[in-house]
Amino acid sequence: MSSSGDAGQGQGGNLDASTLQFYLRGIESFPAQKEEVASTAQSNGAPGNMVERIRNAATERLESPEEVMQALQGRS
């Protein structure tokens, strides 16, 4: 059984790469400042807890979408 990126996927641990890409659309390139990543995700409809996790990332600059994913999973 596979998920197709529905809205319930924004809880961090269950987030898949395609959903993350949807929330990050509009970011021109990485590395990017975490505030830019957070505000872009928020503008694209990301859940509030996801935006907050990005804003609370341990680094000011996120090097890649993979690093954003790690921040969302609490590994930044």
C-alpha cells in the first residue's frame, strides 16, 4: 500500500519526498536560508508544525532538500 502525498503526510516522520518538493516549490536553488525555506513552505500550504521545525533547524542555511527532510525528522 503506497501513499500518494495527501495532506496528512505533513507530520515530519511520514513526509515523503514528493510532498516535500511540493512544499518547497519556488525555491530557486540550494543552499537556502532556513527562513526562506520556511516561508516558502508556508506559502505553499505546509502544515504549521512543519514550518516551525524548519525554522527551528540547528543551522541557518539548509544545503539541500535532503537536509530539509533531516530537519523535519529532528536530525539537523
